[in-house]
Amino acid sequence: MSTESTTKTTQLVLSALGEDKPGIIDELSRCITGNGCNINDSRMTVLGGDFAILLLVDGNWNTIAKFEDQIPALGERLGLSITTRRTARKSARKDLLPYGVDVVSLDQPGIVHNLASFFSKRQINIQEMATSSYAAAHTGTPMFTVHLTIDIPASQQISALREEFMDFCDQLNLDAVMEPVKG
């Protein structure tokens, strides 16, 4: 095996789902760092009574392979369903403009689908999405929020897109903001 294959950074996406309990992140991160790997990016949440996490793990070929060998036992020990997939670094594109989209409305079926469809039809990729439901202060009315980070092609006329998006949101009774991502 060449030296290059052992020093070149390899990336692994890991997703895990299982019953929430204290210590899961401690055990996952201990196993990752104990194998000479590093957590490059992560998202974690508790949904209902379940724990869910997505991790982007970096390491050289050997350390990633060593970590992968320990995943079945780690999943069993923590009571998690763990899946992994090797991935490659995403190359930065200078022809895309990152924008943040925030939407608030009465909770109703189809909000995420309608937003995803709007952007998909315009070849605009959604990079991140977070949603939540909550009861409005004072009234208890069920509310829903969506935060998206999207990549708009630089060739797209932003003012026209924003106007079209706001009209779309008005038709669905969604309160929305679309602004450039800063810093």
C-alpha cells in the first residue's frame, strides 16, 4: 500500500438512530477519536423519544477502516441503528450564492413539500433544513417554522426570484424571509 493512500483524508458519513439516553455522544465521539478520526461536521437532535445524529468523520484510509470495523459493536452497545457511507469532499462552487429562508405559519400539512418543490423546479439546491412545531404564545395555536439554507445560481436574478417566492408564500399563507447568508 502506498504512503499516499494512508495519509490522504477519507470522509465517512455516519447516521445513527435509537432510543435517547445520556452518554450516546460521549461514546460515539470516544470511538471516533480513539480510532484516530475526527468529527468534521455534525447534526444531532432528539425527535420524540429517539436520538438522531448525522456525522461527517475525517481520517486517513486506515483510521476510517479501523473505525468502520467497530461500528456494528458500537451500535449494539448503544442500542443504535447505525449506517455509514464513504463520501468525497464537496468542491466549493463560486457560481452559487448561499441564501437563508425562514418561514413561519399555522401548522398545516405540506409546507415542507411545497417549499422543496418551489426550489427544486428552479434547480435551486437545499443545503440545510430545520423545522419545528410549537404552540403560539397566549393562544396555543399550532405553529410551524422552517429554516432553509439554499444555493442560488449566480446567473439567477435574485430580485425576480425573491418576488416570485414571496408571491408563492402569500398564496399559501406563509410568512417568509429570504436573505443572503452572512459570514
